[in-house]
Amino acid sequence: MKETRAGWEENVRQVVPYVPGEQPKEDGVIKLNTNENPYPPSPKVEAALRGEKVADLRKYPDPTAEMLVDAIAQQCGVTPDMVYPGVGSDDVLSMCFMTFFQSGKPLLFPDITYSFYDVWAQLYRIPYLAVPLDKHFHIQKEDYYTENGGIIFPNPNAPTGIEESQDMVEDIIQHNPDSVVIVDEAYVDFGGTSALPFVKKYDNLLVVQTFSKSRSMAGMRIGYAIGSPKLIEYLNRVKYSFNSYTMSRTAIEAGTAAMEDKDYFETTRNKIIETREWSKKELARLGFTFPDSKANFLFVTNPKLDAKKLFEDLKQAKIYVRYFDKPRINQYLRITIGTQEEMQALIHFLENYSQD
Ligand code: PMP
């Protein structure tokens, strides 16, 4: 931007936006950089989309997305008044920041985590504290015993893939009855344990999940929060003060179909877990180390290889992974688990690669 600023620019909200992973336009790319699911959505989604009446698109969607909410509630074993749907979990989380973190006290989250949290905090002018993870990238629960205006962390964490125990999650909730605690479970379906059972016990807990990873629907943009009816009511008040029609008719139809196809969900997530475990063995054989991931990605480093150079060389070979040029993690690459064939191609590249 230009050096000289017009007078009106003094009144513009200044933000440093989140930088999403690249969506390459070229063909033939092995895309392991944005934690998408390599498999298509359930065939029932295709059927639902084919059946969707184009003529109906002239009408507004159901602002409550009731059909989708009911399907999510049933799947998660809660009542529909405990479900808040949104346009991807980014939309849900952003709404949560706007709704719950208004105390003026600092919001707490790990220093290495989903890099949208500090962006929303800045956007909504919420003070925050990025709490350092320990040297093994684990949360120290005592760090969350201090006074705060809210707590958020992903479990499993991103970009590390590390899962914290449910004992630790419950301990943090118990120590913070005066704050809303959000557990971002974008990656929980790949072998992690969900904090969902706690939502009936603690009225200050929100669990946020997404259709973007385990349900292969990043392009449809569906996410949801589960929590006490009181929390959901507060979220809805803000939502209806912002945009009533967040979920399109298409997303409601397709999302409901995806939620109802349990078998397909199980099959694809198990395939990814299997490929992840295979990839762990192969990468370890090639000298990489990584925290034990419960997500659909691995966070790898190799003492013999410069991570940024490897990232660039992989890209040259049309294999896209994610590199974060940030303190503590600038010698790591985050590699999404693709199909078995894609991971074999990655391993093949690495077997023949050296920086000597
Ligand atoms: N939380 C975490 C930890 C993530 O990594 C992502 C994916 N970028 C999201 C939330 C948002 O995903 P979506 O908006 O696609 O549901």
C-alpha cells in the first residue's frame, strides 16, 4: 500500500489477514498442503445435489437450517438446541469470538496453533495471550489457571497433530467456570477423542467441528458448534444481528446427506488413518521425526534437511505441503495425509532426495 494515507483511511479497520494455504491452478499436483480429504464426499451427497431443485433456489433458505441441525444433533447425541451451524468452522469460530470474548481480559490460546485465532482476536479487538507450549509442543494445563477472558485450543492441535488427554481438557474447563472454553475439534475424527460428552456437564464448553476434513466437504463450507442451549442461544442472537441466512439451501441438503452416511464416513476416515500410520513408518525410516499425530496430517522435521528448501523442492516436483516461517516451527513441514498412492509418491521423492 502507498505511504501517503488519505484522511478517511485513518478510520479504516486495520487488520493483518489470515493467509490460507495455496490452491494451485496447475494440473497434476499432489496437494498435501491444506488438510483436505483426498477422497470425494459420500455418494449420498451427489444424490442430494442432483435432487436439489434449481427452481427452489429463488427462495431463501431455512435460516435455522433445521434439517441439518437435526442430523448433526442426532449424530452427536445431543438435542437440536445444542447445535449451532455455520459456513465452515471458520464462520462458527469467528461468531464465537464476537459473542463470547467481550470481557476485556485476555483470551488464552497456545503459541503454536491455528493461525486464525490471533487474526480474529485482532479483528474484534480482543486482548489475547499466546501461551507457550512446552518443548514437546504440549499444553501445560497450569498455564490456563490464570484469570482470562476465554480459552480456545484445537484438539488435536494444528499444525502439530498432537492430542491432549480428555483429563487435561476437563481440568482446564473445571478451572475456568467464568470463561467460555472452546475446543476446536476440526481434526478429531482421525482417531482422537471428542470432548462432546462434557457439553452436558459444563455449560461453558463449546465443541466446534467441521465437514471440511473427515466429511470431505471443504468446498461446501459447513461447520458447527455444540454446547449448552444457553451458549447456542447467545450465538444465535449475534448471528441474527449479523446475517440470518448463513447456510445456503445447497449446503443444508448436502450436509444433511453427508451426516447421515455413517458407513462412508467410517470407511474414508479409516483409510486415512491407515495411510497416516504407514506414512509415519516410512518417514521415520527416512530420518524424519514428528510428534505422534492423531490428525490427517504429520508435522515433520529432519535434522539433515532445511525445511524451507525441502518445501520449495517439493513444490518444484508438484508436491505441495505447508511451511510456516514462524519461530519454533520453521524447521518443520506440515504434510496432509493424501491417498496411499499420493503418499507413496511423496516417499519415493524423499527416498531420492538429498541436500548435500
Ligand atoms: N480449525 C482448525 C484447527 C483448522 O485447521 C481449520 C482449517 N483451516 C479450521 C478450524 C477451519 O476449517 P473450516 O472453516 O473449513 O471448517
